[in-house]
Amino acid sequence: MNNEHSTLSFMPYTYEFPRPSITVDCVVFGLDREHKLKILLIQRNLEPFKGEWALPGGFVRIDETLEAAALRELREETGIETVFLEQLYTFGKLDRDPRERVITVAYYALVNLWEYQIRAATDASDAAWFTVDALPSLAFDHDRIVQTALKRLQGKLRYEPIGFELLPEKFTLFQLQKLYETVLGQELDKRNFRKKILNMNLLIALDEFQQDVSHRAARLYQFDRLQYEQLKEKGFNFEI
Amino acid sequence: MNNEHSTLSFMPYTYEFPRPSITVDCVVFGLDREHKLKILLIQRNLEPFKGEWALPGGFVRIDETLEAAALRELREETGIETVFLEQLYTFGKLDRDPRERVITVAYYALVNLWEYQIRAATDASDAAWFTVDALPSLAFDHDRIVQTALKRLQGKLRYEPIGFELLPEKFTLFQLQKLYETVLGQELDKRNFRKKILNMNLLIALDEFQQDVSHRAARLYQFDRLQYEQLKEKGFNFEI
DNA sequence: GATAGTAGTGTAAAAAAAACACTATGTCAA
DNA sequence: TTGACATAGTGTTTTTTTTACACTACTATC
């Protein structure tokens, strides 16, 4: 097939016709103290969609990878540094952006909101956490991106132990269960949940207990990342 | 956060610094008569990687969506028209292409090879099917893309009835089982497989049987797409 | 008529998941 | 100090799902 198409497919430097721009956008999930799932949004102070809320994100520079761009935008716009970050989907509809053709590679991030809540509020005066079932209307097609991210988070949580990314380093089984219930949108049986999660051998039971709670203090646990890596290698099933 | 970063994130038309180019690449899966999983590759006739095999693909035009670009490239380079096509992952490493910064949105496609085998061989003299476990060395990072596609196909097949896309309209349960065994890389129990797949109510048993086989002719079945859509709505579980 | 190759069928055992309720401990307020 | 409240923590039984397993039937070919 010695035709123009093959040629077009890998045209060298001289490629000069108009091309789409690439951005990254991040859906940052957090969990507040009332076990509500939150998303971090930025208020736009430029047209278009000035004043509306949008996902943190921005253009990909020529000398940085997609993931690097996502991490940079997160740092710049929200102060968030190290997080669980995973590619979600690439959105390429023609009219996503009213100004020009923009393709965006969406990522989703899980952060320990209990740690970052303050930073986001101070460093970025126009960044705020919103409960997922009470989101404002969003700029561009960001509502679609958020919906996609939510579905992915639910699907992922069922089969991979990623919930720990949303909790503090040390947490109780009760917190973990509430997390699953919130994200999956269904109640879980306490005893069955504890059996399942403990049988995975991913939790280290600490000799520490909750402080300053107005009820019996629960034991604290820690996620065993090393063990997780090893079990993942062996194709272990982490379904909840 | 009224700083340069927010501004940068949604800079208007005047955005003039160098930007990455975007391509699409397609991993096209097919299943041959010996129940071997195949991938369709194109032989490059331009530098770089001249003479090497690569995935069909090419630049995304400013006035077409990502999926349209993937379908166009497939049509142009291989003659394939209508297929199951789903976005796989977006690859954005800096040195993917030795000439310039190129980000590629990879798709994977499932086709009925029994129908297309001839077209690909005639329309595109430099297109050919390769068995997945005997692939030649590939141009760019296309081997990584293929590996990602393989994993995705396996994961997807376990939870969604997409195998039918690889078979002719009418097929036997034996063919279907072989498909699963090939893709998943494990043997399945005949009786258990039939029970499970028939209990999903996704198959229409036809009053037709195999022709021209040198053994007892098996009943032919058809995939019930309508039923599939309805069950999917209800959150039905299609795990095999 | 023997052989080769696939078609087609059910049951029992094992494993996994689901259902289910009470006692224990600590804080707070009356 | 006592009672109310909130969560901690713990096993067993039932149900469902999954797995293991073997023979007869049909058709073409040699």
C-alpha cells in the first residue's frame, strides 16, 4: 500500500497543517470527615466560562510527559504534591472548547483530603472541594469527564485496593468500610466486610487506637504496600 | 489563584509555543480458522523504521474526532470498514517518535477476520496478519501498545461479551469456547462453559447447523445484541 | 465397519458469599 | 452514677456459585 495514507501516517518534521492542541485535566477525589466523596474544582477567572467551575488542568508542554503535565498542573493550581494518579480517558469531541480544537487526556487522582484540605483553601483561593452529588455546573465537557471518572473509580475500587489512597496513613476498619459504602453507593455487612478485607492480608494491625473519640476507640490499621505489590505479581484477586 | 498557571491552563487562540502532535494507532485483533489470535500490521515504507512493521494509524486532523480518525486510518490502510472499536490508552512518552514529539491515542478493534482476510491482502499489499505470540519487532513503542491491548482484551473478555465481534454472525459453541481459551490462555470445561454462556441469555439458538464439516454438525448460534443492551442497562453481570 | 473428531448432556462435591445478633467499651449528659 | 449513645468487635448457618467429572451420539472418511 504505497499510497498517500501510509505517507501521511508518519509524515516527518514538515507536517504543517493545523493540528489539535493537547491538555490534561484532573479529577481529584477526596473523602471528608463525614465520609462524603468530594471533587476538587477550580474557579475560572478567564473567558470562556469565566466564573464557572472547572477541573484543574492545562496544556501539555512539548518537553513533558502527560503524567508530568498532570502532576505539574495539580501542583500549580491546587498545591497537591504526591498522589495516586491514573489515566482515565482521552476526550476528543470537536466542540469541547469554543475557541479551538482541544483534545484532553483526563486523569483521576486520589488524595488524602484530611491532609490537603487546608492547603487547597489557602494556596489557591479559587479552589474548593465539592460533594460529588451536589456539583455546580461545570465548564467545557467537564461534567462528562467527572461522570466517567466516577464510574472508573467505582469499577476500580471493586477490584483493586485503592481506597487507602483516600484515607490517612492510619485508619480504622470502620472508616474503610464507610469509604467503600460511599464510593460504591451500597451498604455492606460489617462482619463480612471485615472478614474479606482482613483475609486479603493487605492490612497491618497496629498496636494503636483512635484518640479523642466519644466512643470506644477502634484499632488502627495500615495498608501494606509491599505485600500488595507482591500479591499483585501473583495475580491475586482483590475483589471486594 | 490569579496567577500565570490558571491563565496558562486556558490560554486562547494566541497559544503559540511548540505543541505535541497527536496520532491514533489501532491494534486490530482477529481470529483465524485455527483459533489463533492475530493482529493486523502494516509494513512501513518511509523512514524512520522503514521496512519494519507497525500498527495502522496516523495523524488526527483538526476537523475529525479521535474515533473518526481511527476509523479513517483503518479504512485507508487496511480496507476495514465497520468494527468494534474502543479507546485503549494514550501514550505520551517524550521519545516515542525519533523525529518530533508525538502523543498517540491508541484504540483496539475486533474484526471478523474470516470476512476481512481477503480484503487486507489485496487492498493493502503491505498489510498482514500476525499471530500474537509470534510478532515481528515493531516500530516506535508499538510493542508496548500491543501488550497493553492484549491485557485489556483479556480483562474485557472476562467481564463483557465482546468475543462475538471476532466471530462470524453465526457460530458454534465450540468456536466460542475456543475463542475464550485462546484469548484468556487457559482451557475451559466444556459443560461449565456452555451452562454459563447459555444462562446469560445472550445467544439465540438457530435451527441451522454447520455445513461441510467432517464430523457431527453443531448447532449455530447468534449473538442477541438487543438483549445485551437491555441486560447491560440493568447492570447484569457478564463475567465468564 | 473402524476411526477420528466434534456434539451434546447432568449431578455431586467443594468453595464462596450472604444473612444474621449480640456483648464490649468509652464518652457525655442528666 | 446512671443511662443513653455511638462505635468496636466477634462466628455460625444457609444459600449460592463454582468446580470437577464421563459417557453416548452423530457424521465423514479411510
